[in-house]
Amino acid sequence: MARAVKRAGNALVEALRVTANPDGGGPALRAAHAQVFEHLDPGGARVTALAERARMTHQAMGELVADLEQAGLLERVTDPADRRARLVRPTAAGHAVLTRAGARLRVLHDRWARELEGVSVAQVVQALGVLIRICEEPRT
């Protein structure tokens, strides 16, 4: 069971990674970069918040953000709520990547819904939520 759930998650990330750069001429995105985009707020987020959400170290998240900054997909700007802090947010190129990935996700969702035969996507997602809750409960 664990292998199937992990493979499904990895397959989804890979499908979106490939979609993000369809012509192969842009930046080389890795599956690990999905951790940044997955946890990024629309208005931006601090690296610390991204790291906490992704359950990784600040340093590891910082390296992923730096990769995506160098690729021109993210930028760091002053946080208007605290001028000492910096927010990470997508650039125009980053928004384009997110738009392509979102479109691909909708296509995958629609195909998944057609092929499930009697089980809705909502039911599968709900079942995964139950699995997550059970796994995150303290051991009894």
C-alpha cells in the first residue's frame, strides 16, 4: 500500500515537472523543486515558512529557492509586513510554469475521473485524507 501511494505521488510530480518545461529549452526542473511551488502562497512566502510546510530544513529549502531564483522562476522581495524579512514569489516565468502545471493537473484530474469507474476523485482524495490522518495520529 505505501509503495502504491508513494508511486502515485511521484508520478503526479513527474507529470507536472515535465509539463512545466515542455520544450526542454528552459530551466531544468527537478522533482525536489515541486516542494517550493507546492507550498508557495499566491503573494509569496518566507523561506522559513516554506521549509516548515515541506518538513525540511531551512538550508535545504534555501538551496531549492536559490536554484529557482537562478533559473528566473522565483524572486525574493521585501516583505511589506516586516521590511527586514524577504518573501519568495514567482516571477512572470514562474507564473507561466504554474499556469502550465495547473492546466496539466486539470487534464489529469479529468482523465482520472473518467477512468475510476464508479469511484469519484473526491472519494479518492477523501480516502487519502483519512489515511494521512490515521498515519499522523500518535501511536496507541
